Amino acid sequence: MALKNKKEKDFSEWFTEIVSESGAKLADVRYGVQGFVAHRPWAVKIMRTYEQWIEADVESDGYEPILLPVLVPKKNIEKEKEHVQFSPELFWVERMGDSKLDEPLYMRPTGESQIYPMYSLWIRSWKDLPFKKYQSRISVYRAESTTRPFLRGREFMFFETHAVYKNHEGVLKQVTKDMKTCEAIVRKKLGIPFFFFKRPEWDKFAGAVDTFAADTLMPDGKVNQIASTHDLGQKFAKAYDIAFLDEKEQKQFGWQTTFGPGIWRIMAALVGIHGDNNGLVLPFEIAPTQIVILPVFFDKDKKAVDKKCKELEKILSEKFRVKYDSSENTAGWKFNEWEMLGVPIRLEIGPREIRAKKVTLVRRDDRKKITVSEKSLEKEIEKAAAGLLKSITKKAELFFDTNIRDAESFDKLKTILSGNRGFAKVNLCSVEIEGQACADKVQAETDGGKVRGTLYGKNEKATGKCVACGKPAKVIVYVAKSY
Ligand SMILES: [Zn+2]
């Protein structure tokens, strides 16, 4: 059964439905605490897979895993003055059994304030550097007012790397490497396009020197930040005393960087961007089940078809994640169910196929049926898998590219953000703190359009006047509504 809500008509309702029990059963919001969801197996398997890809990537770059407790002593958050920005969002634990704790503990909103006091103890000498650790498969906690599975939660899945270098150069190289990690996994393997922006001075991660964040576009034209990497300079090092003795036995503060691919946000992009009105559409490499074998028969053929399906399942399982659905459900029900889950390839086997030594192969994205010989099946599967990724990537890129529009005037900016949305490119007087008033004006008068920053690595030159104040513009920035 197709989804009741149509993606083109009401993306928001469609997204809620596809995530739910009447859709692909990814997350259940009926857990009983707002903003805390129960993750269902299909979602966990998908997230674990790309989490493992990212783990392998950062480990090959010298990072090692660490795991820290969920509770953090109160004094930690007070050490770094700028980081106290997180305070209103903290969850606090005040009791242990029947007794009140002498000092309340907070649940980590992100890792800095729990990891850096330990770094201060672990790092001693220049020989310890670069010092590179990461945490994955953990949750963080923030008292958000509005919540939505995979987009905003009071508890959500988290991944963070934290590196300490002996100089700034090391940090800048690491930031570039983090962007490459996103490129290799999010764009190449998952088919999700994005831009890396240098965030404006007023929208940086609390305590960072520079924040670079990857924004993709959801089908409703709102941006979804799927990763960020930060140049922390020496600010945290000085606040948490992360120091080392250099070659001359002199105390030096470390230079730091942190990278956070958004495990939840990537899931939202994967579901929202590639999915259609029949359910998820998953790239072959990420799909928990890559191939489903469905028998198509009348009663008299049942035995022969069952035998052939089992045979194919056995052979293909050596190379792929395969499921032969031999359940008693009707063929129509099975088609719908596996389409809803986004399984990339469906093989149909019936008496006709058996007689001809052929298999009917259906790709999830275009749902076209082709007949392939049993002999070349493996090769045809690989071809279809590559074709699917190529096709959904192209579609996603086309949507992304056509939703970048120039806004020469404030009126045009308003029209773009109230219509198709997407990115509006505008001239702005500054992305330093003096430009904030103009960004505030943009946000107030476009019903929430935010300056996402300048495009990283492109050095786009401003030519006209600031869209908000009319003074000569210094930068071209991208404005969008966001999740
Ligand atoms: Zn201005």
C-alpha cells in the first residue's frame, strides 16, 4: 500500500508517515517522553552501517575510540565560559535513590565538557600529539522545544571526533579531511548532495574560532545540516588546560578541532530525499536487505518455485544480503511491503522463469521489470545496483542545483523563501559581527530565513550592495529556512 500522504503535496506529513508504523517502521514516537523515540530495527541497521563506514574512515585517519559516561559533573560546564550557552538546554540529574546529590550532574549535550577535562589528564608531551579520539554509538541530551524523529530530538544519536594538534596548521588540514569524509560517504555512497558553508561569526558553534557545516536541501526546500567540523583554536585548550611540554620542555596549549557527522540528520536526508510515495528508496550498499526474492506461482507450481527460490537465495547470499520471502502473505502484499522498506532489488521467480532459466529483476527506484538469464544474474544485480545509485544521485543533485537562486533584491529574497524556498544567494555587507543586524533583519522579514554562510572553498565575490542595509557588500551568502 502506498503512503496516504503524497510527498509532493505535503512533505511534512509524508515524512511523519514514512517514519511511523504505517510506513517503513523506523522510529516510534509513542515511547512516552516527548523528544525521546524508540528506534526500530530497520533504522538501527541502516544507521549502524554508515556509522561503521565513518568509524572505519576516521580510524584510518588515526582516530581511536573512547567511551565516556553520560553524566557530567557540574563544574565541567562552568570551565569554558562561552560553552555555558548550552546551559538552558541541559538535562539535570539531582537524585540518587532516596538521597539528593550534593552536586547535581548534567547529561552530556555534546562531548567537549566531558572529554576535555580527561584530555587535560591524558596529554603530557609533544610526543602524544596529534591526540585523536572519537566517540560513536552514543546519545546526547538537549531540552529542545520542538522535536521530530531524525531531525530534532531531546535525545539523539551522536558521533564526534576530537583532535589536538601542536599547531593551527594541523587543525586546518584535519578540517579539510573531515569534509572529504563527508564527500566519500554522504555524497558518494548515499547520493546526498550538500554544500559546506563557513558559518557567519554569529552562528558558530559555541567556543569555536570557525565552524564549517554541511547543508543539504530537503524536498520542501528547507536545509538540513548533516555534519559540522570546527576549528576550535586554543580556546578550549586554555579553558580546560589541555597542554603539553614541547621539545624544549616548555608548556604549550594544544590546538583543537572537532567533527560531528549527524547520524540522525543523515538518516532524515536519506529517507526524505530519496523516498517516494511507495516508501523508502535505499542505495544498494546501505540497504539492510539488498535483494528480496519473491515467489510468483499457482498452487500446482509451489514446490518447484520454492526450490528455485531457496537455491537462488543460497547462491546470492554468498555475496549479498538476501531475503527469500516465503511467508503466507499474498504476492501483492509482499511487493508493497518490500517496496515500503526500500529494498533496492526484487527478484521474481515463477514457473515461466524457471522454464526459461531466467529471473525477473525489478529495481526499486524506477520499478521497471527486466528479464535476465540466471547465468548472468550476479552481474545484472551489480549493474542494477550501480544504476540505482547513479539515478537517485542525479535526481537529488538536479533538485539541489535547481533550488539555488540569485536574489538581487530584498523582495526577490522574500519571494524565494516564501515560495520554492531552497537557497537564495544574496549580497551581504559582512559575515563578521557587524553584519549580524542585517542577518537578523533577513530572518525577521522572511519568516525565519537564516544566513547559512559563505560557500567553502569557492571565494565567491560580492558585486553589489548588501540586500538588507544597502551598504557595499563584502560577501555572497546563502540564505535558507532550516530544520
Ligand atoms: Zn548590511
